[in-house]
Amino acid sequence: MSGQRRYIGVAERRVRLAVGQRLAVAARADTPEEVGASLVALHGTDPASVHLAVGARLTDAASPGTVPEMERALYEDRTLIRMHGMRQTVFVFPTGLVPVVHASTGLAVAARARASLVKDMARAGAPDAKWLAEVETSTLAVLTRRGEATAAELAREEPRLREQFAYAPGTSYEGVHTVSSRLLRVLGIEGRVVRGRPLGSWTSTQFRWAAAPPCAELPVAEAQAELIRRWLAACGPATEADLKWWTGWKAGDVRRALGAVGAVTVSVDEGVAYVLADAVEPVGAVEPWAALLPGLDPTAMGWRERDWYCPPGLRPALFDRSGNIGPTVWWDGRIVGGWAQRPDGEIAWRLLDNEGAGTGDVGAEALDAIGAEAERLRSWMGPTRVTPRFRTPLERELASG
């Protein structure tokens, strides 16, 4: 290319998204493990979102078994793990990626979280770090013996977990924290405990805790390079701003990791972007596709700069005030609307009119495909009712009928 950066336009980026994110019909996966490996991380703040994100990417033959297949992967085979990752957020990762996430991201975050806990307890006159270490050792021993346990079950065997202390007294956000809630969160960020089975169904937000699987220790730089390599394979091209936002790292860490994997610079509408060395050449077209993706879906939340797949004019209806995206309707690589589940189980969806958003060319083929996806989703969800944890204007309107 004579030193000139290759330009990757919006149309090609959408094709890459379709394949890399397992959304084109021909790119769909047979198992949750294949989805996890391709997407790197499934946003797990809303438990139902994980199942919905995987179900949208499984083949028709596999989709009726979405829930039991996810239960198997998460809680029986443990090939997928729910744990804290980037930006102190809970994700579901392939188990083999746990050492990479822990070393690349978890160590630095965990050190800050532990220091914050010790400092908050000291300010409140609560027991010191030595006492906390004793409680921690005892708690892990109980968890190892039991296999899985809720915080309340752990506290029955280690009563010191019930200890309370004042948090931020005299401020507008003062409150009372328990040792169990703060300590288990720190242990989760440190990669020593993970979320186990939920207390209720797959939509439940309350989980048991389990001891984390053995985790090899990796050099931080090596782990960061591996995480960037995997993410670029799924999401490239991406700008430095995208990478910095998704990982939560400093710019220097992102740049070192890009150099370590030999990332190649290309040009996109937002400016300079990066792809892996084997992904520079143009990609072939895919058949048009439709998808109904859940709130916080890893594709919808995958990039910081989103204009190429999410027109700015659609965002007020699709995002909450904190920047969390709700359920979205996709056609051929871009967001064209939103959806919701009504109390009777109907999947209601709507295209959003927005001049210049590219939704005006959604024709009969698209409408049929979107309708088929809505029926596919309704079929495998069955009697289960899901309300997103972070509700958005369009979702609320559609859900109410």
C-alpha cells in the first residue's frame, strides 16, 4: 500500500461486525462457548442479558436449548465464568481467558479496591486489616468446603461477615456497609471468588458465590497484549479511544499492547484505527441479517465511537441517562429500532424514524427478517418474562403496550 493507510468504510465495518460478532446467519454459533470465545466478554451486569445475547447468536437448531446450554456452560462444565473484569464491571468470560483478564486488568483494580475497603473501615473505627485478613481466610475456607454459598450462608458460619461500618458519614451518600458485601466484592475483583448459580431462575440478580478456578499467573504486559489481540480479532478496526474505553486502561498501556501484537493502522471515518496484521485486506459481503439484541449487549456496547452503527438521533430513545443501551433491533449492521417484552410474552418492536439515519431503506425483506427474529426469541424464552435492569424510554413504552 506504499505506506498509505487503507480506508475501511462504514459498509465494510458492518460486514466485519456481522461476522466477528456472530450475528450474520452464516456466522452463528452452535454453543455458548463458541459465542464467548468470539466476543471475548459478555456484559454480565444484567444476568438475563447474557442469555439473551448468546441466544441471538446461536443457530436455529441450538436456540431452543439456549437456557439449558447456558446453565451447563456456566454451572456444570464451568467453561464460562461470571467475574469482575474491565472497568470494575461483571462480565462472563471463557474460562481459559480468566488468567488474561486477571493479570491485564484485575490486579490493578483489585489493589485499589482492597485499599479502599481497609481505609473505609479504619475511618469508621471498624476492625483493622489484620482482623479483615482473618475473616477473609475463614470465609474462603468455608466456601471451599461448601462449594457454593450465598453471603447469608457464609455469614452463618463466619459471623464476623455481619460486621457493619459507617460509610462516608456526613456526606450526601453516607450509608452503612457490611463486611460481607464489600469483602466478597474485593475477593471477586481479585479473582479469588466468582459468581455461582443464581438463587432463582436465569433472570435472577442474586447469586451464590464459589471459589474461583485455579488461575495461572501471567506477566501484565503479556496478558494485556493477549486481551487486545482477542478483542481486535472480534471488533477491529477500532480506534485508540475505543480500546481505552473498553479496557479501562491508561493510554500508554493500550499503545504498548497494540505494539506487542503488531497491530496495523488503518483509516476509518473517526480517524486512525487498528486491526490485526491478518485482517487488513477487504472482506467479502454477507447476506443481509436481522437481530434483536438485549440491553448491554457486547456488540451495542463494544465501541466508544458508535456513529457508524448507532445514529446519534436514535440514542435518546435507546439509552438511559447513565449511558446504558437498552434492547435494540438491528438490520444489516446497524441499529434501526428497539424492542421489549410485554407481560403476555409478546415481543414488541419498533423501527425508529430518523432523517439521515439510514433507517428509511428498511424494506419488506428487513421487516420479514426482523419479525422472524422476534418470533424466534419469543419461542425460546417461553413463559419467562424479562425486564431489563437498566430501562430506556423506548423499552418502557413498548413494554407497556
